[in-house]
Amino acid sequence: MLDAAATAGAVSLTKAMASAVSDALEKARGEELGSAVKALVKTDLHDAKCTETLQRCMLSMDTDDLALCVAALANRGNTSPGLAEATAALVARGPLARRVPSDRLLSLAVGATKTDVIAGILQNVAQAAATTLKDFSVADIIRLLLAIAKAKGKPLPAEAKATLFGSAAAMLGPMLHSLSTAEIIKVCLAIGNSSGTKDLMESAAAEAERRLDTMPAPQLLLLTQSLAPLGGSHASMRRIVDCWLGMLDPRREVAPAPLSADQVVKLGSILAPLLGDLSGEAVLRCLTVIGTTLYEQAVRLSLASRENAQKLFSDTQGFGRWIEHERLLSRLRDTRYLESALAAQAASEQSRDASARAAGSAADGARCAASRDELGVAKRGREPTCLGGADPAPASKRPELSLASLLRGAGSTGSSAGETSRQRSRSRKRRSRSRSGEGRYSLHNLMHGR
């Protein structure tokens, strides 16, 4: 009944029944105890009670049921000793292939990215997945690779990782043209320098190149990060660097800027190890474009990015070779300049907001006045004449009383002020969309399939 209530989304009933099951765990025994823990762990309630009770029944539970409990608790970031003991019991069961379904293997891998307590099960998961890879969808294979690559705790043994990633590369290679750009980025982020995947990485880079012209800047930033293991001498990386140099060229008029100031620092950090393999002209352009952009946007940097930028341009083997690096470092360290610039920026924004509010108030006043005038004319048109009949205004002179006219108002002042208000509203929405673009293409969202 607890399973049925949780599946049906009956929150109150689920909570009440979960509490009842939790209270009854002390008296439960054998198979009944395992079934109760399995049902309770699915509800995301009473996790402490679940991990405590799991230790009493884990040795008698079916392997798949034990894997379900471990995965569910791990995906909620559980770090308890009880989960560690349950994981050890699951590891002791040996190979998981054909004993645990593909969706459970994926859930265990994703859980390992949220807690290092279950790191010991990853080898079993990788070995089972390598032999049952055809049971996974393409999207799930990509998620599995990315999860194993980003897992916390003790790293997966090289041999087990090479076997899984090699098998996945053989399956994904012919499908690259049909994958979305986000999926290609996930594949590249996952495989990195893994053994047996170089051909897949190069094929993915070639496919991504064909999409550069339509790729949003935040997504291109993740692609650059994912393909960086190819090195600066690789043709695909050189074309991506050229794409960035054209996009960030200070002489190009682009509104809004393709990257935030913090993202430019991140891009510089990705490109820094590649500079030694780029052509001399490309290196000079990188130094100039990144340095100039950061000099102009220094006031917009977060504290962490400002510190990273200082480290970046203090490296004499990297961006510290820029001829103007001392001037940039001086600005980044000049707290008085940054404080005054921030104050000026805040004052400017307040002034714009005040102007927008004033324009909006004027527009509202004009609309209200126009509406009153129209309603007054209409009322007078309906008043009886001295002959006792109704004398409506001729159709050509009758005021328009549609909803659109009442909302729009009349007069050039109201129209102009209203248009100003609408323009400012659209501008704020564009800035909001620009900021939200960073989150949309974050590694976290890619990781969780959003």
C-alpha cells in the first residue's frame, strides 16, 4: 500500500503510511523486514531509519533489492556508516551482470557522483555495464560514462574503465551525426584521455566543428573544455580557438556580450595549457583578446574570478606574456577603482530604474485620463435630448470603446512613454535570458539530463 500511495502521488497518505512502516520496523523480521525497507527507501522519508534497518536485513535481501536501496540512498547524498556497510555487502555479491537491470546500474553510477561512500561498487557496475551495454539506450550510455568519469572517492581501476569506455566508443562512433550537441559534449567530457577512445574523441570533434556557427557561446565554452585533451596542435581545437577569437574580438559590435566576465576567465583557464601548441599569431591574438576583454570588464568579475584572473596573467609561460598584463593586474588589484566603478554602475542603474518608473507613471496617467474622456463622451452621447429620445453620436464620430483602446490610451505622450516602458521591459528580459543561459549549459544540468 505504501508503494501504491507513493506512486499515486498521495503525499499526505504516503507520509502517514511511511511513519507507520517506520514505527513497525523494530518488530519486522526476515523477508517482511526487507520488503518494508525497500518500500520505505523509495519514499525519500526516514532515511536514517532505513540505513539503520538495512544493516539488519542486507545479507538476506535479493541482490537487485539491495542495489535499489543503496542507489536510492546514495542519490540523496547519504554518507552514513550504514550505507557503507550495505555497499560492502553488495560488493561481496560479486558480478552484477544479469542480476541487476541496466537502469539500476545507471542509478548506482549517478549515486557515486553524490557520495564517495559507494565508490567501491563502481568496478562491479562498470564490469556489468560493459557486458550488457546493448541493454542501455544511447542517452543512458552517455550518462553512465559521464557519471563514472565524475564519480567521487576512489577512482575506477584503469582496466575496468578502459573496457567499458572502449565498448561504448565502438557503439557511439557511428551514431555521432544523430546526437544532439549537448550529447556530444557529454561524450567528450566523459571520455577525456581514457584509453581506447581517441578515435571517438576526434570523430566527436569533427562533428562538433560542423555546428560551430549555430552553437551558443556558453555551450561552446563547455565544448572547448571537453575537447581540450586533444591539445592546441589539433586541427579541431585550432578552429575552435579561431571561432572564439572572432566572437570576442573587441572591435566587433555585439550586444549582449557572448560571455560574462567570469566565463571569459574560465575560457582563459581552458586555453592557457594550449598556448604552447598554437601558432604564434593565434597566441598573440589570444593574449590580446582575453586580456583586453578582462581589462574592460574587470568591475564585473566575482571575487573568485578576479583572483583566478590574477593567477592567469601572472604566469609568464602563459597569459603573463601579454604586453599589457601589468596594467590588467594593476586594475584587478586596485580596490579603490573597483569600488568607485561599482558605485557608479549602481548609481547609473538606479537612475535608469527611476526614469523607467517615471515614464511608466506618466503612461499610466495618460491612459487613465484618456479612458475617462472616452467614457465621458460615450455617456453624454447616450443622454436623452430635449425631444425625449436618444441622440447617439454618428458612427463616424462615435468614440472607440474597445478593450484595446482602453488599454492603449490616447495621445502622443502616453504612446511614447508606454513604448519607452515596453522597451525597458524587453531589455530587462533579454538581460535575464542572457544570465539564465549560463545555468542552462552548466555541467550540472548536462549531468542530470536537463
